[in-house]
Amino acid sequence: MDKLAAIILISLVFILGASIGSFLNVVIYRIPAGLSLIHPPSRCPHCFHKLGVTENVPVLGWLWLRGRCRWCRTPISPRYPLVEAITGLLFVLVYWKFDYNLTTIGYWALLSWLLALSAIDFDTMTLPNELTQSGLIVGLGFQIWRGWQDAQVANYLMLGISSAVLGIWLLDAIRWMGSFAFGQTAMGGGDPKLAAMIGAWLGWKSLLLTGFLACASGALVGGSAIALGLLDRRQPMPFGPFLALGAALAMFFGDEIISTYLKIFFPLGN
């Protein structure tokens, strides 16, 4: 593939991702509010004016409007184009890493779910069942699809189910131990469900790595925030974004991390 064709293809992948990101903004805003994702069409949340075609263009629409509603001039949060741009970049990274195949499509879907759940958890300290449960079901469907490609549907489905169950057990155990150690609720009830969803998509090995990376990054960020006075010791902090980060890292670099770990700690077996 020549450079021009590669640039065009990557641009199309970014546009696809940014468009999905635009829909994720709707999910992030409407699901916690209990609103329909379909009706009414996209509109200004302040003056309720329906957005035009040019105003709905991912990233560029916000820039064109200079961050303000065209009609009431109310500021529009920069998180809207940020979510769109991040989704586009993630789609490009997945395509760059895995090329275009079944895995690529599956990982695009997984990252979309993780991004929406992370933003909602950051805003509301909740992980809606509508997203964790639907993500779990689609993750198991992804395993069935992979199994059908390899003529091992039952094996892949059992991998997804067992890994989902492990995710619930693992996060429930961490939640129980954290609550016992700190004398207060250490984790919400949605985090085990998110872990189950991740397990269904990635399998038990990547799930364990996800849990480790999430705890390590959460402890680092939380400890730093407390040390800087940005967070009180008793103040709750959403754990969903750290699970999502751990899952993304495990998805992109899981094989390399696990291989390096085994070489360092179990050199005779490699």
C-alpha cells in the first residue's frame, strides 16, 4: 500500500471513530439522565435548539462554533470534541496494531463501551447496568464469533463465561478486602460487573493483568492526589476509568507484558 492510500485509509478510520465518539457523547449524557438515545435528535441542552448538519460534524463542528451554541451562545463543554478525537485516535491505534480483521472490529466496540463507562463513572460515580450488561452480552457474542472462525465455538464461549465469572469474583474480593482494610465501602457494585464485561471480551489472562494495572494506576493517582491535597483520604474516587485503562493496556500490550513477566520471574520455563 502506498503512502497516499495509507493516509486516506487511516483518515477514514479516524472519521469512523470520531463519528462513534459523537454517539458516545449522547450515551454519556443521556443514559445517566434516563433519556432516550434516539429521541429527541441532538440539540443544545440549554435552549433545546436542534443541531444542524454542520454543527454535528465530529470535532470540527465544535471548532466551527468556537465552543458556543450558535443560537443561545451558551458555552459547549470541550469534552465533546475531546471524546470524539480520543475515540478516533483509539480506532486508528487498534487498526495500526491489529490491521483490519475480526479482532479489530471487536476491539473498536470494546473501547467504545469502556470510554462511555469511564466518562459516566467519572461524572456520576456509577456504572449503568444498561452498559455493563449489554457489553457483557456483546463480549460473549464476540467470543462466539471468534470461535466460529476457528471452529471452536464451545471453547471460546466457555472462555468468555468463565472469565466473566472470574471478573465478578476478583473485584468482589478486592472490594471486600478494601472495605475491611479501610473501614468503609472501597468500591461500587458496578465495578465487578465491568470486570465481568472485560473478562468476557479479553479472557482470564488479560483480565488478571487488567486488575493489576487498574489497582496500580488507581493507587498511584489516588496517592498522588492525596499527597497534593487534591483528594481527601475518605473521599471516594471512581475506579471504572482505571479498569478501562488497564483493559486498554492489556489489549494493546498484554502479550508483551505477560511474556516479560514470565521471563523475569520464571526464566527456566521460557
